[in-house]
Amino acid sequence: SPNIIKLARAALHFWEEPCISGTKGSGTVFFCGCNLRCVYCQNSEISGGGAGIPMSDEDVMRTFDRLIEKGAHNLNLVTPTHYAGSVARILEKYHSPVPIVYNCGGYESVETLRQLEGLVDIYLPDFKYSDAALAKKLSAAPDYPQIASAAILEMYQQVGGAVIEDEQMTRGVLLRHLVLPGFVDNSLGVLDWIAAHFRSGDILVSLMS
């Protein structure tokens, strides 16, 4: 059924960026499966889509409640893209008292993101590649650079500039980039793209080694 979501795990997570995890943890909800197949994936048992428990909308909302009761600073939806329609439906019913974080690989269609407009407070996308050949080789997604750049501009259009209150991010875009060994030019291309499209302070950037 298209209404059934598969979740792999839900827990407080203390190892996201400090402005996301804060002191009490980020309420991470891992969705099974992923729309990318990156050879270096660190969550491959989840992203492969085999693991996980089928859940109704009510089950997912109860999962959200439990994380908030434990003190989560936000609800952090990890790889939710292939469930975006269901996620939008749930968030319309669930009026979260904490920010909703959409944590994704950056490979999102603008149409998908428009379903989420007004429902997501913080977008936490990767921008993995400026180099299409590298995107094809490592993630089987040669169109990644143009898909991700359109997606990130749409995210910014929806949520605007980054807002930090008491060292916690409450709104905006935090863009992640993993520097792949031996592919520094790819990383420089990503940083050049960011510099060309945003002013300093518009979005936050997390560079990872």
C-alpha cells in the first residue's frame, strides 16, 4: 500500500551538526530505502530498503511524540524522499511543536519539494557532486549536479535564510558536502556553485572529510 511507510529506526541522535543535535539530541527517524545508491554509503543496511517496520500514519505520529517526550530539539526525517507524499500527508495532520528537518541526499525533484512547502522548517540536503561523471560513477546519477542545484534553490525559496536561536537552528538550509579523497576539484565545484548562488550567511554549509 502506498500509505504504508517503512521506518528503520527512531532515536535521539547526538552526532549531527551541533546546531541540529544541540544538547538534547535530534529526533531522527530513518526511513527505509534511498533514491541514490552511493558506493560509500554509511547506512547501506537501511538505504538498501530491506530492513524496517511498516507503519501507519498514526504509528509514525506516535513515534514523533515519543521523540519529543524524550526532549528532541527537532524531528529529523532521514532519507524520506521516496515517501514524500506520505510525509506531507502526515505533517499536515501533525502539528509539530519542534522544527521539522528534511534530511536528504539532495537528489530531489522540485515537484516533490513543492508538496512539502510550509511543512518543513529546516532542509538538510547533501550537495555531493558538481562533476556529472563522478556522480554517475559513484552514485549512478549522472544528472545529480543539475537536479541537486534546482532542489537546493527550491529549498531556500521555501524556508529562506538560516535562523539560529540559542545555538539551535530553527529554520533555513544547512547544506552538507563530503570531500571525497582524490576528488578535490568536485568539492571546489560545489563550493563555487554555493558562492555563485548565495550571499554569506544565507545558508549554512557543513564540510565533511
